[in-house]
Amino acid sequence: MFMNIDLHCHTNISDGVLTPNQLIALAIERGVDMLSITDHDTLDAYSIINSVPPQLQLIPGIEFSSQWRKQGIHVVGLNIDLSNEVIINAVSQQSDGRKRRAEKIAYKLKRLGFDNSLEGVKSFAGSHIGRPHFAQYLVQIGAVKNMNEAFKKYLGAGKAGDIKDEWADLKTVVGWIHQAGGVAVLAHPKKYNLTRTKLVDLISDFCEAGGGAIEVISGLQIPSVTRDLAGLCNKFNLLASCGSDFHAPDRKWAALGMVSQLPDGCIPVWEHWS
Ligand code: AMP
Ligand code: MN
Ligand code: MN
Ligand code: MN
């Protein structure tokens, strides 16, 4: 039986645009059967959600930022116990790191001639400030044409605003998720633009750290990428996850509840829960 499953998406608590309740409503409208809200380094969405109708299974989740060999890597934690003390402390540590990081980004931007960016960002962002908020600010003041240009010039990998030293390392993050009873999922493995050797090293370090799954499907992707990720998933005996990485309704390549099915041969991460 076909199940509509989306295990990676964001609300306006982090860098998405819908409120948690709006996101749940959209998921129902799209016929999603199983959903995980995975905001960046925060679980706050889960305390805001009013009620979830019985046709939707909501899996408690998070997307942690981590560092691995000077590279920012995202790890999704699925089916975690929201009341677990380790995860609560972890989120608070990452939140503090995110605040310090926002100050560092603002300092770097100031050196490039953009004064008071943090004040600007705070005028529209909530308490979980990320690079997309700085990108939005740079668009607002006319420094760049769009978010993509902001990342390309100022915030993306290797640029001034790419500050990762506030994040816990990959192993620690995977450990937190385990201790909270969840499965650690390597998010969007192809989006880090790693060489083949590095990608294989990353997956193998992730497995060694106790990682349990990789996202074989992340948003709209070409079949060859799906085949490659399914191959890596099986080679490393990992479970497979899938998610849209939805942030906003206008991003057609990351549409909520429109995730392709996992290829045959992959063992779904939800096999243990449903
Ligand atoms: P942060 O959590 O602050 O490191 O911000 C990372 C987020 O920035 C990602 O989750 C994406 O939502 C967003 N992002 C990354 N690259 C781009 C880009 N080129 N254009 C727009 N948003 C991006
Ligand atoms: Mn994001
Ligand atoms: Mn991510
Ligand atoms: Mn994401």
C-alpha cells in the first residue's frame, strides 16, 4: 500500500515560513501519512502543535548541525523522546552556539562593510537565527539580488559567514540522538559537494559513530542520484529515509508531501515504528 511519508521539513521556528500548525494543516491537505518536523537545532515546534488528527503519524524529529573535518554536516534525528534530558541539554547547547555564531557572522559581515546586520536580522527572525536570515537581510538592503547570491558571495561553504566551530562534532550529535532513543539519519548526503572519497569517508565515519540511516531521497532529485544513494545505503547496511526538506511553498523542488518512493531494495527507516 502506498504511504505518503515526509521525514524532513521546517517551520518558521527555524528557517521555514509556515507555523507548526500551518505545516500540519498542509501535510493533511497533501495526504501525508507520516511526517517529521525537523527544525534546525530546535524542538520548539513540538510544544506549539495543537493537535494532530489520527490519520497523520507525527514522528518527533530534529535536524542537528554538526561538524566533520571542517565541513558542516546535518544529521536528522528521528523518533526521539522529546522529554529525554540528553536531547534537551543538547538542544540548549546548540542554541547557545547558534546565538554566538550569529554574532560571529554579523562581525564578519561588518568587516565586509555591512554594519548592524544582527539588529536587522532580529527585526524579522525568531530566536533561532540562521544563515538564511542573514541572506534575507542582505537581499532586503539590496546588497544581493536573491538568497542564492547571498550564499554564493557571503554565507555559503568557505565564505565569510560560514562559521561551523560552534557545532558539536558528528560523533557527539549521533550519540545525543541515540541516547534519546532515536535513529540518526545523515541528511542530504549529496548536498555537501564532497568528492567521492570524502563522501565515502563521511558515511563510513557516520556508521562508526552509530548512525543508522541516510536520506536516499531529499526533495526533488534526478534518478541517478537516487540510485547512487540507494547503492551507498545498502553497501553500508544503513536504513533509508526520505524527506522533502520543505521550507516554503514557493520552492517547487522541496515540496511538502511530494517525496518519491524509496527504490526497491532499500530498507525504510520507519520499518521499526509502523
Ligand atoms: P544554518 O542552519 O544557519 O547553517 O543555515 C543552513 C540553511 O541555509 C539550510 O538548511 C538551507 O535552508 C539554507 N541554505 C543553504 N544554502 C542555501 C542557498 N544557496 N540558498 C538559500 N538557502 C540556502
Ligand atoms: Mn534550512
Ligand atoms: Mn540540511
Ligand atoms: Mn533541512
